[in-house]
Amino acid sequence: MGYVIGLAIVGLAAVGVSLAWRAMSDRRSLPCPSWLGWMIENPVARRRSRATLAQLDLAPGHRVLDAGCGPGRLTLPMARAVGPEGSVLAVDIQEAMLRRVRSKVEAAGVENVELLHAGLGRGKLPKSSFDRAVMITVLGEIPAAERGAALREIREALRPGGFLLVGEVFGDPHFQSLGRVRTLAAEAGLEPGRVFGRRLAFAIRLERPNGGA
């Protein structure tokens, strides 16, 4: 009985921490700390990465924006998928995460990855430059008041006809519901497209209209 009670206390504490983290994230940027990068690269996450690559429908020559790249779980696979004629711009607000990406890129001898230390929505992205963009469990890490600006900047960074893939997993303290993502996308001028998975673990394509300015 004591063991069960102990587990219940630990569970409640975890829920409390998650809710507190989520509430604070709505007001200020609280991304996953770089020292927890190993948690993002677990076997389950690597399986999701393979699914994400398929959902991005990458082709040689594509230019890809890795928005909130973290430790680079997707950066290198995407760079290999687009080939030397393509490129990946890995963007993160944490310099420590970018250092992890740089180490991986250099160790792999990959030459088509660029790094940018910047927050999304700050006007640092080149316009009409990318065929694809990806944000996996990143949108909720951006303060609520800045999410619209971040999506608008990504929209402008996409080439007409390109799309942003947003992925969310329930249990992440920054989880954004499918309905919320669709609402934010519409407000930013992105057209919600194909959805992969279910409401508690999904990815959705948000498309820049062909005639978009």
C-alpha cells in the first residue's frame, strides 16, 4: 500500500510540475533545457523522426527550415534527404543546442547545414526561401503572445506552395491541441492541410498559399 501511495505522490508531483511549466511557458520562453537533450533523442523519438521525414515529403534540392531544432534529432536526416544540392537551416534560441548540432554536423562531415541563433518571430528568417519547415513540440515553447508572430514569420519564409509541419504529443508540458494549432495557423495566413496521427499525437501540414505574398 505504501508503494502505491508513493507512486501516486510522484505522479501528482509530475503533473503539478508539468502544469506549472506550461503556465510559465505561456508568459515567457521556457524551451527544453539543453542538458535534457538526451531525452529528445530516445528510441521512441527516433521512430517518430522517421515518420516525420515521410510526412515532410522531402526531395533532393529542397531547402528546409528546422524551426526550434533542439539537439538536431531531425537536422542531419533532413540534410541527407535533400542532398548536397539542398540545404537545412537549423534555428534555435539556445546556443547550447546549436553547439550540439554543430558537433554532429562536423562529425558526420555534412556540409549543407547552416545554424542560426535566434528566436522565432524576431524577423531573422530570410523570406520566400524554404520549401519545407518543421516544428516538432516547439510551438508551445513560444510565449502565447508571440506564437502568432512566429507562425507569420515562418509563413513569409516559406516559398508559395511550401508547408510547415507542426507536430504535437500529449504529455509534453507545452502540448498544443489540433484545434488550437489550426486556429493559430489560420490567423497567421497558413492553410491547414493533411493531418497525420490522432489528436493526442499528431502532425499537421500548414501550407503557404500559392498566391500568398
